[in-house]
Amino acid sequence: MPCAARAAAQGKPAAESVITVRTPASRSENSFFPREHGATAMLLLPFLCAAILLRQVRPTEAVALVAVVFAFALKDPLIVLARQRWIWKQPHPETKAARRWVTVELLVLAACGVLLLWSGPRLAYLLLGLGAAAFTVLAVAINVHNRQRAEWFQSASAAVLTATSLVACLSVLGTIPRWCWLLWLLNALQAAANIFVVHSRLDARIALRKNEAVPAANRRAAMASVAALLLAAALFAMWQRPWIAAALLVAAAGYAFELRRQKDPASLQMPLTRVGMQSLALAILYGSLVIVGLWPSTGTQ
């Protein structure tokens, strides 16, 4: 689960988004390894799906995976540095550690970038790299200004995190086939639903603890995401893509069930680690069905 889930479970204010910084609480906590488990799964599962569908392996695929992971990990220490520069009035102990992490991560990313550009195609890698850099800057600014819960940013986060499938295809084929664009879209739909459903549960837990009304924004967005999954399922069924339609229906049913049980106070007491494992299991099942559905399309790549 994201850091917000752990904060809610401990009676602390919920984190503002699936993409949020974890600021160490003491001098001994100087690690910036990604701890947003939900976001990490959204990042890696699409890459894995694409790797399976590619049916071949190249050394550049490993380089691309390292670049993806380090680009994702770069955000948290950058947020700490930005807050130290523009928000905090006194030096914080984690700032030095954040500076070291940023230095190492930038060096690794530079090395990966050189290798990928050398293997080509250069223009495609440059565009993806610039897009990732621009979104990282945006994510840092959004976090510094505490605007992470904006629905547009959550939806954009789902699209960016799941774009790792495009990187996987580019690293092996040197191009992005049509089925990979479809894989990205399907993963983005599922990831957006997951983000809003998770935040809806966190809202409900906090409201129950404080005996307040549950904020409606995340729940409305989650319901809209479920509706989008159902609409997509109907379209793929009409296009005679039964496995993909089944994947979308499974995801829609799973998230609809989760939204329904969020109305039960007893269900809201469920450990968030258990909820996170259930969400991960649903995402893996969804990805597996999508792989089966797209498998015939990848035979002539």
C-alpha cells in the first residue's frame, strides 16, 4: 500500500496522493528506497506484462528497467530538497541524505541514458526521457504545494506510471507496436481505478475515526473509473476480444465490491496490508488476462 495507507492506520494524517514523499522522522531514517508499494506495483506490472508479450529478451531491456526504477525513486529525495529550499526555514537532517541519493540516482540514470541512446532509437528515448523529467518536476511541485489529491493529477499519475510498458517494447523492438499502446491504455484504466478506490477507503477510515461525513470526491472518481472499465469491457466484447473484456469485467467487479464494503464500518477496520495484498492480487489477475487477450496480436511483431 502507499505511504498514505500506513499513515491512516497509525492515526496520522493521510498522505495526499499515490505519488507522495516519505520524509524520515529521525536522523536514523535516511533511506529513500521507494516505499509506496501500490505505486511501485503500477510501475513494474506493466513492464512485466510487456516483457512477457515481447517473447524475447535483449540486454537493453535490463538497462531500461533500471532506468525506470531509478527515475521513479528520484522523486522522493527531490521533494525533500525542494521543501528544504522553499518551505523549511531550518535545515532538516534528511536533507543531506536526500542530496546524496539524488546524486547517485542521477549518475545511474545518466549511465542508463547513454546506453539506451547508443542502442537507439534516439529520438524515441529522448521524448520518453523528457516526458519523464517533466512529470517528475510537476510531481515535485505538486507535492511541495500539497495539491496531490487533484483528480487530474491522480489520473495523470496512473498514465505515467503504466507507461513503462512502452519503455519495455522500445528497449527490445526499437519501436512501439500497436498492441503495446493498447496494453498501456488498459493498464492505465486499471491503475486509475485502483488509485481512487484506495483513496476512497482512506477517506472512509479517517471519517469513521473522526465521526465525520466521508468526503465524496475520491468515491465519485472511483465510481467513474469503474464505469469506464465497464464501458471498455462492453466495447471489447463487441470487438470480439473476450479475454480483454473479461479482464476489464474482473477489475470492475473487484473495485465495485471494494467500494461497497467501504460502507461497512467493520470492513474499514481490516488491516491495510491485507487490503493492499488483495489489490495486488486483483492487478496480477487483470494483467494475466490482458496478456492472454493480447498474445495473438504479438505473434507477428
